[in-house]
Amino acid sequence: MDQPQPKLRVTAGYYPATVPIDGYAINVRITRLTLDQWSAFSAGFQRIVDPHSARLVTMRMPGPEQETHGEAFVVSAAEIRRRRLVEMTDDQRAAYERLMDEEEIFARSFLAESISRYVTVVPGQIEEVDDATQTTRAITAGADIVRLYGARRSVLSALMDAILEQNTLSPAAKNGSPLGSGSQTSSAGLEDQAAPGVRPGAPALSVSDGRSVTSGVATASIEEHPSGLAIAVRS
């Protein structure tokens, strides 16, 4: 008697996904988090998207500060922040500055560790070029992405969002996500697919070594992302 076919097939250990990097859809593998891994990741993610320091300067006092006109507050968020900072004593302001320093250190560490642990790039997608020797090296480790794109908020945010979405959204929900297009494709089909405009067998993206990458940082614009991963800037 024929064995019944399984109703569901999942890739062992990871989710296939795509993330946008420098105009290319880069194929990556996102680790399927265990319960313990998810607990730690979700707690850290929440800590950086909702830092306590931000709440200290966004609290609205009862009265005029909570009045709205249509769907917007009458008193702007910038004015609320200015007021809360002015109201702080010297000791409170010093404690606020220390808290921001601690949150920034945690956020940098959490981003680097999460991407390094839970993201790998499908081979053949990215290569690093050493300008001095003209040698190339394939980039597959998440840690290398952090090294190459540490100052690119949009890249780090897209990768963090991919970890979150791939592990929490259903296939139908992923299909409507800008990062979820790969989730509806089998892992074999995804890894064989070249990025748009790239010949089969060639890397989707080549980046120069650290000397050239660093030289371009000064002119690159900082890209905002709706995930809220950015740490608040001091006033």
C-alpha cells in the first residue's frame, strides 16, 4: 500500500528568504529559532525597538499635551522631547545619558550577534574584492555582512526584520511582506535563482575591501527604516 504523502514539508534548520542589499534581492537562510532562541531574540528585539530612554522623553502629561487635532497631537513630539529634557535635574539628565549609552552598546551587540548567528548568505550571492591584490572572497557568513555593512542601517534592519518575520509569520502573511518573497519558494529553487540582472553562476553583488567601503561611508546617506531599530540621537 502506498504511503500517504506528507501535508507539509519544511526546510530543516532554516527558512529561505530574500533581503534587499544595494538594489539586489539577496538570497539568505534564516535560522529556524528554537523556543529558547526565540525567547532571547524577542526580548532583545523589544528592548531595542522600545528603549526605556525614549519613553522618558516622549511621555505626555495630562492636559494640553494630550490634546489632538484630527489624528495628530497638537503639541509635536519634538516639543514634548524638549520639555522633558528641560524638566530633568542635572542628576536625572546624567542618568538619562548613561541609560542611552547602555542601550546603544546593547543594540550594537545584539544586532551583530543576532545577524551573525541566525543569517547566512546563499553561496554565489556576494563576493568581496580586495583592491590591492584583486583577489575575491565569497561572502556567506552573517558576521561578514555585519562587517561590510555595519554603518548601513537599512541593511541591518532588513536582516533583523527577516529573522523576526520568517520565524513568526505564516506563509500567507510572508507572501505580503517585502521580505517574504523567498518564503513561498522551495529552498532548492531559491538557491538556484540568480538575482535580477545577474548572469547565472555570477555573484549578485561585489563589494570592495574595507578601504574602499570605509571611504564611501562619509557620502552615503543614512537610511531610515520603519522597524524602529535606530537608537535615539542625543539632544
